[in-house]
Amino acid sequence: MTTDASAPWLVVGLGNPGPGYADNRHNVGFMVADLLAERVGGSFKRAQKAQAQVIEGRIGPPGPAGRRVVLAKPSSYMNLSGGPVVALRDFYKVPVERIVAVHDELDIDYGTLRLKLGGGDNGHNGLKSMTKAMGPGYHRVRFGIGRPPGRMQVADFVLRDFSSVERKELAYFVDRAADAVEALVTEGLERAQSAYNS
């Protein structure tokens, strides 16, 4: 499939809106998007045509070598992420293979990253909504949060804040995930996978 070389990348951090959810494990996608926004030197603004916060900029080398990117945080709840993402895709004319979802992943140890193109949603409601809206052919940067302890329900676990022990390393892992997104956009999936699929 040929992609318009001028088309931007759309990097979507998945999470739930509002301060009550801000530090939840389920919101690590928002945390990575916020760090990328700092790096491109801007602040999120309400999108005109979508229920989302967006910022446009460039990542990678300074100047024309940098890649155009739209960073986004849907303003809907996680399980309704597909609608805002499709609206942004259509508005910015982004091919599906230039869309990146950054999200928490239960089946990976805390802080571990896995980058991939396509695949299932593994029960993740944000991915489920995106895939239903536009098919599975987008990139994922999966941020491991581990499994719930004991008999804790998955929903309770993902909607809790990171533990005090996890928080000691959280900034480092979020920084690494932002690096992985930049590598994916500027160097391609294979090189990013070899560097970050630890």
C-alpha cells in the first residue's frame, strides 16, 4: 500500500478523561502522549472536528527531516476511543498504517514494551473500539502493567493508580515509551522493535 509521503502520523495515547483517572494504570497512554507533547514544545488543544485533545508538531531530527505528527488524547471514555480516532484520521487524512495507539498491556511485565502492527485487542476496550471503527491495521506501542495480584478484578486493577514501588520507575518507563514512539515514526517498525521490544 502506498502512503502519501506528506501525510502526518497520528499518535493516540489511550486513557480516560478527567483528574480522577489521571494516574491510573489504564492512563499510561495519556502519560506518554503528555511527554511527547512536551518534547514537541506545545500544549494540547481541543480538536475542531473530533472529541479529542490534539497537538501538531514534528518529532525526530530538527528541520525538514523531522516527521509531521499529530498527538492526540481522546476526550471520550476509553471504550469509545474509536470514534474520535476515526474523526482525526479523516480530518488529517492519515492512512491507517500511520496511526499509533499507545496503551497499557496486562500480559506484559511492568515497564516492558512491545511494538507491533495489527493484531487482536486482548480484551483492551480502547483497542476494541478502535479496531471496530477502522480495522486492526494500525501500530501499537504496548506498555506492560503486569497482571492484578491475587484475586483482584482486572477492571479494579487497571483503574487504580500505580503503586508506590511502581511509581519510582514510572517516569523512566514513560520516557522510554516516548522514545519508542519516536523511533517507530522516524525509523520504522523493525528498527524500533529491535531497540525497544525488550
